[in-house]
Amino acid sequence: MMSFCPLNKTVEIIDGKWTVLILWHLRDRPLRFSQLHKKIPDATQKMLTQQLRHLERHHLIQRKVYPEVPPKVEYSLTEYGESLKPILLSLNEWGWSYYKSISSSSEKLNGNKGE
């Protein structure tokens, strides 16, 4: 019998290359596919679509289709997705702290070259 590991499940859900960025960009408001793609230009349309479907299957985002021609589709966080906001903000803060620390260390190393 396998035991449940919440951390494994979390990593399984947010494991995709673009998953955290998608959640980050949806944290404040719903976005259309084209808006998301502009915010994550390195993601191919196919990969972005796959990641969005994955997040939708795991109930972190919802897809709303408006009955218009051409169809308008918006993505937004669900209640579960909203619960990730503090974690996303913490990850963002950690990233800035890490970047500043590494940048500072690199500058010190580069400044000492040739001495």
C-alpha cells in the first residue's frame, strides 16, 4: 500500500514548466489566452494550451467561454487557485532575494578578478 505524500501531489500539479507563471499572471484578474501568451512568450501555443488544461483538470483554474463570434475565452483562478496566492507571492519574494544575493556575490567575484 502506498502512502499519500502531499508534497509529491503538489509537485505533480505544479510541475509544468509554465504552470507557476500561468498561476502568477492569473493571480489578479482573468486573462484571455492571447494575453497569457504575450506574458509568457517563450511558451508555445501547444504547451500553453496543455498547461492550461492540466491546471483546469486539477481545479486550479477555470475556463469561461463567452457566446460570441469569434469565441471569447477567459481563464481565472478557482478557489483552490486563489489559495496559492500567498505561496506565489512568497516564491516571488524568494526569487528576488535569491537574485539580489547571487548578483551581489557575482559582482564581488567579478570585481576581484585580476587583483
